[in-house]
Amino acid sequence: MEGTATSYKYACSHLMQFLNKEYNLSDIPFTALDRSFIDKYDLHLRTDCRLGAGTILHLTTLLMTVIRRAKSAGILTSNPFAGYEAERPAREIKYLTEQELERIMSTPLHNRKLYHIRDLFLFSCFTGIPIRGYVPLVGWRSRGCRGRHFMD
């Protein structure tokens, strides 16, 4: 929940910056939102803020969620995002080379738990099954630390 709130605060700060720069406003009624507004906001995020496609997709998706809720509550009658498609970043899939896998397999480790973790990683590499899919089966707990997960 905390991460979601942080995301919405970040999105809100960009939206407020845009409203101030483009319209000299600190707030805008839902009914004033139209496709032109969305296109200008997208352009602002790309040019003025110099954000990447992934961040722009995230920010516009959050705004789209708020718009969708306003529409379902009857506040809006039309969707200003109709026809809008945010640019999706190209996904680069990286693979380990045979030499890299060999190096991982032959590196001596100083802790028995690290051997288990390496075995799980290698199993994942060779089978394509993500670690999170079978870690619960081996009885390890996952604990969070600042949004990251580690194995106990």
C-alpha cells in the first residue's frame, strides 16, 4: 500500500507541475479533461521532464485509473483517454552465456545456504521456471526489506 501511495504522490506532483506550467492552475475539474489535455500532458512528460517511456506509461496509467473511477462514479461522461496509447518501452531479454553459467556453477561459496540459492537460480535458468514459483515448495520464507525480498 505504501508503494502505491508513493506512486500516486509522484504522479500527482507531475500533474500539478504540468497544470501550473501549461494552464497556470493548481487544480482542474474532471470535466475539463479531454484528449487534447492528455496529449499535452504526455508531451510535457517527454520533453519538459525528459522521462522515459516506462515512466510515462506508469504515470499515465495511474491517471487513467483515476479517470476510470471518476467515469464509473458518474463524474465524467466520456473517457479523455479514448484512443490514447502510451508508448511501451522495448523489452530487452538478456540471457547468460554458457561461459557465464559455467562460472556460476564452478564458483566456490562460503555458506551452505548460498549453495541452495545458487542451485535454485540454476534450476530456474535451465527450466525457465521463475524462482518465486517454487521457493514456497522448498519451505523458505520470503521477507521484505524496503520493497525487496530475500530468502530466510
